[in-house]
Amino acid sequence: MLESYMKQITNCINSLSSYLRENQEEKRQNYCEKLEQALELVIKFFKKYDTLNNHSFRCQNIDIDLLMNPEREVRLEINTQNKTEDFKKSMTTKELVNYCWDNKMDVKSLITNLFSYINQILSKKKQRMSNEIDRYNSEINCLNEAIDNLNELIEMDIPEEIKQR
């Protein structure tokens, strides 16, 4: 009667044992290397494509701030705001990676939010450029029309009496 339950329980125990036998330190190292590489590339991206000094993106219950000084040196800060703790801490990329691992952060959410933030920044830049292009084109059209109209006025046969009055 309990045979099927015993089979399921044994299967679960075997799966858990297999998971625990895997090299956890190797998994941690792989996770940390990949996340650190991704964060370093994020920093390079902001240095290359943006001039703002501060960037902030959210992951779970923390804000991650990327702060750049005028020399383009980068400092990372995390700000947590929840009921059990509230702190602000500057850290290196490696420390942030370890924080993410130790706190079992949802890295997929972090990366998704990060890409959403990058998309917002670039969309705003694109909109500003588009507005500048539209403004330029509008002003050029106005100038072309003014030149055409002024040339037409100059070529008009205007009686001499108009000048004198």
C-alpha cells in the first residue's frame, strides 16, 4: 500500500543527495565569475555610452547604484530598505557578486532590470536625438522658405515710389 510513496520518497532523497554531492564551490565560482564579468561589462557600457555620473537599478528589495566620478572611476553601492535591515554600503564588483550569492538574489531579475534600465536610457537618448533632428529639419525648412520668399520679393517689380515713401 505504501510502496508507491516509498518509491517517490526514495527518488526524492536520491535526487537531493545527487544535488548535494555536486561541487557547490565550483558552482559558486562559476556563478561569481559570470556575474562579475556581466557587471564589469555593464560598467564598460556606461563608461562608453553615457555621461551621467549616477545610475540606479532595482533588484528585489535593493537598489544598486553605479556611481562615476569625473575621472570615470566607478563605485558601486547597494541600498536596502526593508523591515529587518536598512543600510547603504559601497562595494567592489566582487563584493557585490558575493553579496548576490550569499543573499541568494534573483540574478535573472537583476539582469532583466538592468537591461530594462539600459533600454530606458537609450530610448531617451534616441528621443532627444529625434527631437533635435526634427527641430533642425523644421528650422532648415523655415530658412529655405524664407530664402525663397525673399528672393521672390527681390525679383518682384516694385515701383520706385514704394522706396521713396
